[in-house]
Amino acid sequence: MTADQPAAGTAAGTAAPNRLRPRRSCLAVPGSNPRFLEKAQGLPADQVFLDLEDACAPLAKEGARHTVVKALNEGDWTGKTRVVRVNDWTTHWTYRDVITVVEGAGPHLDCIMLPKVQDAGQITALDLLLTQIEKTMGFEVGRIGIEAQIENARGLVNVDAIAAASPRLETIIFGPADFMASINMKSLVVGEQPPGYPADAYHYILMRILMAARAHDLQAIDGPYLQIRNTDGFRAVAERAAALGFDGKWVLHPGQIDIANEVYSPSQEDYDHAELILDAYAYFTSEEGGKKGSAMLGDEMIDEASRKMALVIAGKGRAAGMARTSTFEPPAA
């Protein structure tokens, strides 16, 4: 199946396009904890995912499904992307997680997050199940997106096929803890560099995920930093992924949210400059501006490549709700 073909479960023409929602901060909330679910609604995270997987003990998983449905239906999640992380396909919980949550709260759900994705078939299977539920319940087919979490070596090797597996896909997520275990990395501190390696042990992994995501117009999200009191460490790890081009990062504690929102937003100066480039390029390529392919903006030459780069920065700033502090003035005749 190629990237432009519909997945087995999604009828052609019915799947919603990839939605580049703000995901600077993606807050993990245990699905079995009503108090945490209520508190999360008032926190400034771009995305909240209600977790039925690692954050729920096996004996609590069944009850957590119904707690999550209640929270989605009755909570105020205004301004947030609403996601539920189900259990992975190697368990016996997955199908019932999806059926209970989507049938019970489908209209109040944006995405299903699938952990430990190892091959494209696992995404296709989830797409098919979602489509059957949507048709049965009379929901819009294809509206609910999928987030794929890469957590082991096999998943990374197959990440290109995974990224192309369904038009529902919105993000590819790096899951560092399980990944470190899967490759026998010599470290017990999730996200930190292993001792004895002089370079960045995560660079290849992050770039591999980023390339697969960008090749299919998906977002790339970095996983959690477990030392929740170490805000300096969190910032350093977040800045590493942001510098490469990642769109956001998981947060496990309210103290990490503001840092993530800052790190994955452009600076005010960069945002203003990007908007000026877009305005200036639109003017100079117009009839009024002389139909130029390139032009000077102050001391800087801008062209089509400049416009593309500016679109990325401006898009991130707009998604973050930033306001311009400067305007473009066409040169005097």
C-alpha cells in the first residue's frame, strides 16, 4: 500500500486529512485516576492523553476504560487535543479498549494512541476496527486519528511502512524507555545519554522517526523524561529534539508543561521575522511588487526557499497563539 492509497479499513474519500494540531506539550494522565483526569482539564497542555496502558495496573484496566469515557464525555477539554492510549496489540486488552472508548465517547475523542507499534499491519488493524465502530455507531468515518508510538528496534526498522499505513495517522512518537530496553542500552535514566558513549546515542533514532514522519506529512513527538523534578534536564532533552525539528514532547508533570510550550514555540523575534518574510515575498512576487522571484528584505535576500522556511516558523507561532509585533511596509515608489 502506498501513502496515497486508503488503508484497508478506511473508505476512499472518507478519511480526514492529517491534522497538524498543536502538540508542543502532550500530557500523560492515568486513565484510572479521576482526580488526575479532572486536574488535567485545567492545565495548559496542548494535548492530553488518557492512558490505559503503562499508567494503569492490570487489575485496574477494565474499570479505567469507563472512567476515561466518563471524563471525555463530561469534562471540559476546550483547546486540547483529546487522546486515549490503548494497550498494544500483543495484549488481550486492545480490542476492548478501542470498542469501549470509541463507542462510549467517540464524538469527544480526537485520536487513539497505539503503543509499541512494530509493523504497518498493526496500524491497518486499528484503522479497520475504528472504521467498523464508526459505521456501526453512525459516527463520521475517518475523523478519529491514530498516533503511533515506536518503542523497540523492530518498530524503528519498519517506521517508514508504519508512517504510510493509514490516512488516519497524525503522529509518530518516540517511546524511549521501552526502546532503551529493547536494544540493551546501558542506562537506567530514561532520555539521558548512556555512560561511555561520547556522542548523542539518540540522534539516529530521533532522525529516523523525523524523516518517516515528514515524508508522510506527520508530526514527530519526543517521549517522556522521567526525572520530573529535574527541570533543567527536561529542558535540555526537549531542546535537543526541538532543534532537530520535532513538534512536541510528552510531559509527565505540570512543572514540565510551560517548558515544553516554550521550547517548541518560536521566539517572538523569529515569529515576527517569518511573518515579514511571507508578507514581503507575497508583495514582491505580485504585479504591484514587480513580479520578482527574489528580492531584498532589509539586508536579507528572500526567495521561494525563504518562503517555505518561513511558513514552518509562522505556522508554529500561529498554532501557539502568538501575536505579531511588526508589520511589512512596501517600499516607497
